Amino acid sequence: MAKGIEIREAHFPGRAPIDAYGNGGFRFADMSHRGSILCLPSGIHGWDKQDGSPVTLDDLQRVLDEAGDIEVLLVGTGKEIRPLAPEIKAALRERRISSDPMSTGAAVRTFNVMLAESRAVAAALIAV
């Protein structure tokens, strides 16, 4: 029996610096991904967030699930810097994760530096 196309959740199973961003996506590990991404200890995951939409606690569930391996979460909020809601900051602080919202470009650059330093960093990056 012939199978159709299998659609799987976008996931790169490793840590990699972001080579480029813009045009609605990101380049890393000789691949490109259209849309937003979560860069976590478990790998780089596709993330269903659009520029301009607020980040919610539900959006960061995967971050919370991996909190034991994360000390810093960089949140690339798109073109504009948008503050994180108090309940998000509290949930992260409760898990000993310091959070820093910034533009996506600044978050990409900071993530790459911290990753190169082997820091326990994660990033939630909204595509621009």
C-alpha cells in the first residue's frame, strides 16, 4: 500500500548557532526553516508564533519542560521589543530561568555568543 506524504513537526536534534535570519525564517546547520523557532537543549523546534502576537505561557511549555537544562531564555520578540507578561516571568523565575526579551536580531546574536561559550542558553525566536 502506498503512503502519502508524512507531515512531521519540524525538529533539528541538536544545538546549532543561527547562521542567518530574516525573510520569515532562519538558517542553521546547513538548513533553512520558514517560521519561528525554539532553540532548546533537546534541539531546534518549529514554533507557531507570528511577529506581533504576544507570547503566552502556553507558547513556552516546551521551555518549561526542559527548565532543568536552561539558565537563560532569550526571547526574540520580532522587530519590536515586547515585554514578557508578569506570569511568564514568574513561571520562568520559579524554575531558575532568567528571561530577556529583545528584538529577534539581538536575540540571535546573543544566543550565538552564549552557545559558543557553552552556556545553558535557550531561545524563543519569532521570525521576521
